[in-house]
Amino acid sequence: MIMTDPWFGVSVIGPSYGQDCDFVHNRFYIGTPGMAYDSALLECHFPSPDSLHVFIIGPPVSVDEHLFRLVRFGDDRILRFYHDYYDNLNYLYMNHSPLEDNPEFTHWTGFGPIEPHIDSINDKIVTISARHEDYILVSTLCTLDFPAPHTFTFPAPTVNVDLPVITFSHEDQLFMISDGVLYAFAVDFSVSNADATAVPPLHTLSAYPNPASLKGVITFKASLKQAIELDIYNVRGQRVDTISLDSKGTAEWDLRNHKGAALSAGVYFAKPRNHNDIKPVRFVATH
């Protein structure tokens, strides 16, 4: 438990009696209201049996923002939800993991005054849900096409939006308890090009040969002629490597991960980083 005197900015850590930390990418994250600028986050991990590293990160924008949820997003990203008490608004931020090496957020978005609930469905999908007066909103984020949201609404009996709501996930399903009623939503994703909610691309990315031999190289070429970071993901949404396209929008890759190990045969996706106007490309690696 972390107790804070807001007037003097002094925090005391003691025995815990409730959920006060998250475990993401082999690190503990402990929210500390009042530690610094009215909000902070401790990032702890154990690089060796007799050492402990603590990293403190302040609130992203407003000194009135307080962290109330943090979840894993893929194999190298973290989503953080903050509530701004001054404006009564909610915000979502994304950082690459670990925060120690990536303290600046790369994406953010704002929500209204109704508190959203964030839940990790599996290693590639996170849901953001909210109970409105006469409907339930469920927005999904997928590692393969982030930050494009996929938002759905479901009619529900009229309730007081100030009543408490509980959400949790289990086996690719999102559950919500609201006003004594349990709602269940099956959440999955498709790589179909017919997904109408995806951001329409303005540029293309190609990969050849496709399928590509694990003993050879694969060439990526984008219609946008500029240097671009290209993230390679497997079908589980785990990033296996990052390569750089040159100023002509091309790059060759030897189909090895960031540790230099050969990939396993299977389906992979190449997604330009910070370029939603370029459509990701799907390719197959074979023996």
C-alpha cells in the first residue's frame, strides 16, 4: 500500500491489502498518487537476484492526471489510462516497453467524462469499454493495425451512468457487470481486407518474393519514397524485428529476428511505424 500526504508530497510504502500494481513485460508497475506532480509510476524489475531498479515517470500532460489502469499491448508496448480530475476527462497513452528506455508516449487519445474500462483480451487485442445510459460501447485496439480503433455499440437497459461497473476478460471474451446484469462479448480479429473500420491506406507496401525462403532475403518496397521504420510482427502480434526503409522506400531483410536468430516458418506482417496511410503487408516465410 502506498499512502501519500498531498500537501507535503511525502509517500509511505507499507503492506498491501488491495490490487495496487500491474505486471507487464516482466516488470512491476506501481501507481503512486502524490509521489511527484500529484501522480507517478514506479517501474521495478529484477535484473539480478540482489538488485532492484526503480524508474519514476510523471503524469503525461496535466498535473491533475492520475493513473488508474495499465495493460500490456503486444510484446513491446504498454497502454496507460489516466483520469484528469480538473477537467473530468479520461486519456489513453501508449509507450514502448520498458518505460525506463521509452519515457515519452508515442500515441494518445482523449475520452469523455464517462470512465472507460481497459482490458487485455489476449496478447494482440485490448478492449476499451464504457457503460452509457442506454447502450454499451466496446472499442478494440489490435497490435496489427494500431492506432485504428474498431468501435461497436450494443443496446442495453437504461441505467444511471454513475453506478459502479466491473469488467474483466477470460478466453478471448470481455465480461461486464452493470446494474446486476452480466454481459459477455466475444472478441476476435480478422486480417481480411474488407474490414471497414480500418484507416484507408493512401500508399502501398510490397514484399517479394512472397512466399520468401528463410535461407534467402525478402525485399520491401513502399510507394512513399522516404526513410521509414518497418516493424515485423508474427500472427500473435509479437514484434520480431524492426528494419529501416531507405530514402527510396526500400529495404532487404534476411528473415532473422532482432537477436539474429532465424525465424520459424509461418505468416508475418510488416507494418510501417507511425504511418497509418501505408497499408501493412502480409507475407509467408517457408523452409
